[in-house]
Amino acid sequence: MAELLRSFFETNQIVFFFLYGQVFFVVGLAIASQSRQHSRLALSRSLPFLAIFGIANGLAQWGHAFIPIQATYLPATLVAALRFAQVSLLTLSFAALMRFGLQLMTPEPVPQALATSLPIGLLAAWEVTLVGSWLLHIAPDHVLLTDWEVFSRYLLAGPSAIVAALGLHRHIQQEIKPLNLPRIEHFLHMASLSLAALALLNGLIVPDASFVPANVLNYSLLERTVGVPIQVFLSIFGVILAYSVIRA
């Protein structure tokens, strides 16, 4: 069964990457539209950052579908630039997710200044080291970009989703429980659990790379084990996240 599933997803890889990007792009647009609505919940002021996460992540995933097509007629330098933009958008989405979680933790236990500067600082450090490594030609472009995508997942993806899940949990305990709104509390707990699942998947299971632990715990291991690419699970939890936040 695992082999049959793997064959199906390999055959329809381009279509699936497009649908996967569509899920997160629509998630971002839907949450952005909700953030424009009037709400007494403090959560509504943090939703634009969650919307940026969805839109930027969706655009990055579309790169897997469209960049290989463009590579057939564009010069290699432009293809590398598109891949650079794709990985940068992905990292931006993780930084926005961290900002969402930290916003929910202000003013205590996280000061507003730290909530703003930490994700921006991590994103800037990642971009500067990537550009510097590219200028120094420390590795071929495709290896360099894959390695830095893995670094962004370890540095930002996993931690940002954990911070977002903890921030949402804190919001539930301090803002929702005193209002005695069990339905809203239920949906936000669902959103918090989906963020925790995204942290586990994005921060631990990464693209194949030559260094530990990415050379062991990676996409290939998951596909060999269950026959289903990680994007299927990410899409499911992305839909759950959007549904639960919008319902709340």
C-alpha cells in the first residue's frame, strides 16, 4: 500500500504541489478577511500576522509547481533567483507565525519590543548568512538553498509554531475562559493543537540534506514509511487551523 501511495503522489506531484499551495494561500486570504471584521477578542489584532503566514507559505509552495516548468526555458541564473525568492518567502512565513504567537504573549511575559524584534532579527540573520554564503560560493546553488531551507525550518519553523501554539493557549486561559465562551474556547483549542502539529512536522521533518539530523529524519524517511508526502499532512492541519480560527 505504501508503494502504491508513493507512486500515485510521484505521478501527480506537480498537481499536488499546486493544491497544497492553494490550501495555504486560501487560508491566508480567509484569515485576512476575518481580521478586518470587528471583534472584541484581542486575538483579532494578531490575525494579520497569521494571514501573512498563510499567504507567504502558499506562494512558496506554488514555486514547487511553477519553477520546474520555467526552468525549461529560463536561464539558470533566473531559475536560481526564483528558488531564492521561494525559500525567502517560506522563511518569511515562519517569521510571521512567530510574530503572531509573540503578539498574543504581550505585554507579559513577552515585551512588545521583543515580540517585534525577535522574528525580524532571526529573519534578517538568515537572509544575510544566505546571501553571504552565496557570494562566497561555498556550495552549488541548489545545495546551498536546500541547506538554508533546512536551517530556516530548524531555526524558525518549529519554534514559531510552538510559540504560536503557546501564545494561543495563553490567550485562551487569560482572555476566553473569564468570558465563559465555551464554543470559542473549543475552536481555539483546536487551532492551538493544529499549530502544535505544524511545529512537529515543519520543525522536525525537513528536506533531505547531508548533515545530521536532516540526513536521517527527512521527507524521504516519511515517504518510505507511510508512502504519503509530508505536504498532505501539512495541508490537513492548515485547513483545520483556518477553519478553527474563522469559526472562533
